[in-house]
Amino acid sequence: MTLLVRGSRKPHDWVIPKGHIELGELPAETAQREVKEETGVVATPEGYLGEFTFTREDGESVHVGWYLMRFKRSVAADEDREIRWCTFPAARALMRFEDMREILEVAEQQAARSK
């Protein structure tokens, strides 16, 4: 299973939780914090999935690193965003961009190996 969140910007597509690294924070720490803030899920990184760079519609260039994470527990989210647990194939079907579908494929393969 994987966790998706509604994007904070229009058109509010389903996306994989992500965010900006804060000063002094390691990328894996950012992943943990952002997942908790956006979804209310406490999770721990278990493997690095890869990275890619994309350009937003407003012209901002964004570099993202992705982690496979293991669910620990649910807490109150800091943001009021819709979340959705779904299978990896269902998540890929909801993704607007091919690079996100590819990351989900890698995540599914890593998750299967770590069982």
C-alpha cells in the first residue's frame, strides 16, 4: 500500500507527499516531517527510491528525492489535506506525470523485497 495526498496547488492532483528541506535538516528527516505534516502519518525511511527534477507551471525548478517509508502510527496532521491509501497499481493510475509513476514502480519493487 502507498499513501497519497491531494496537491496543495491547483488542480489538486493526487501526489506523493513531499516538501522543502529546512536548514540543518537531512533529506530523510525532511521526508519524515513532510509526511507527518501533510498526512498525519508517522513513518520511518527504509530505502532511497531515486530522484528527479521538474519545472512547475509557474517556472520554479524543483528537485525531489523519494524514500520508501514504513508506517508507524497516525497522529493529527498539520495540514488539512485529503489523503488516500491505495495499492501501488491504483496509485500509478492516479498519477498525472510519468516520473511519479516510475517512482511508485520502484517503491513497489523495494516494498516487495523488504517483506
